[in-house]
Amino acid sequence: MAFIPTPIPDLVIFEPTVFYDERGYFFESYNRRVWAEAGMDIEFVQSNQARSTRGVLRGLHYQTGPMAQAKLVRVVEGEVLDVVVDVRENSPAYGQWFSIRLSFENKRQLFVPRGFAHGYLVLSETAEFVYKCDNFYSKAHEGGIRYDDPALHIDWEFDLRQVLVSEKDLALPPFGQHRR
């Protein structure tokens, strides 16, 4: 298992060791002891799964205050472009974004610490996206940032005129006007 740092502090790519044979493959998608030994003692309390079609963009979402969430995200079918924005006001990377392609094929996962807005865009015909959270969802603590905010210059690697976005996500504020 490999933990790969990113240019943004605390944001980590996780590459599991995958064992292949004539029957298929096997890997541990999460092992609390391994994570704790790597200095990441996270207790996940909720797991979510979403299925979407090509061009669906979900995000950029986060939870605030005592209901902030860290997430471990991965794709079990298809491929997505996963994007995060650092919204931690005291972070040296505040306002910076990072993206990574997550897919069934590469089996990579992204650990998204508390204090990041998160979203993804489906690049394959369909995708199943799975994520664990270290805190429970709270509607009263929802926050978000508009996915196409020109101040962020996020490269979604896709024609944004072709994306399908919920009305709720279209109504999200730009960076700088987001809920803290």
C-alpha cells in the first residue's frame, strides 16, 4: 500500500496493493491499522455510493464547523475526474485546487481531509463513486462552491457546456463568498 503526498498539505493519494491471479483480483480498500501506522488514524462512520452517467458533475461540497468531514473516495466502476479545493483559511494552500483521475482500472483513492470542497465529473459512460466519511452528514452544516468559478480556474478536462449539474449545485456561491 502506498500513500502518495500531493502538492496540497494533508491531501493524500492512496494506492492499494492489488493481487491478481486467474480468478481476478483482491485488495484491501481500507485497513485502519495500516492507516494509523501511516499517521492517519481516521475512524469512518458513514459510507456513501452514487451512480452517474457521462458528463454528470457533482460538487463542490463540504460540511462546516463541528460536522466537517474527511473523506476517502474511490471509483468502483468507470472513471471520474475528482477535484478538491482547499477552503482551510489558515492553510498555505487556501484556494488551491487539485484534481486526479480515479477509475476502476487504476484503483486509486483520494483522502480528502476536513476543510476541502469536493466534487467530481464522470468521464466514462457510467461511474459508481464510493466514499467513506469520518463524520455524519448534516444539512444544517452544508457548504459549497460553484464548480465553474472563474477565480479558481479549475480544469475539468471536459466541455463544461456539456455537463449535467443539479439546480442546487448551480446555485452555489463563488469562492470567497462561500460559507465558512
